[in-house]
Amino acid sequence: MDFNKFQKECKRTANPDLTYSEAALNWALGIAGEAGEYCELIKKSEFHGKMLNKDAAKKELGDVLYYVAMAATNLCLDLES
């Protein structure tokens, strides 16, 4: 996967009207929220006897990656640098 290409494609869905601070908060909270959803899947699998749904885990990790890419963009960082 070309992470810089992925990062560029992610920008297509971002709200261009956010200030730097608003965007930083949006991406940070997005990372935290999606990581929490992934952690919840793992917790339920490990401690509640539920089967881990790998498709759901993959989706949540993809969401985390989106928010990481956008946070990096907001900081003028390339993912591959």
C-alpha cells in the first residue's frame, strides 16, 4: 500500500472548512473513538467469550488509519516520511 496515496485520498472526505484547531481535535477524537471501538471488540472476545469478528476489527482499524492519515495531514506530515 502506498500510504501517501492513501493519505491523499482520505482528504477527499474531510471537511475543508475546519480551522487547524478544529481539525486537530476532530482527528484526535476520531482516533480515540475508533481505537476504543477496536479495543471493545478485543475485550469482548477475550473476557466475555464472544467470537472475534475479524471483519469488524478490520473496519475499525481502517477507521483508525483514516483518522491517523488526516491527523498527519493536518500537521503537514507525510505518512511515509
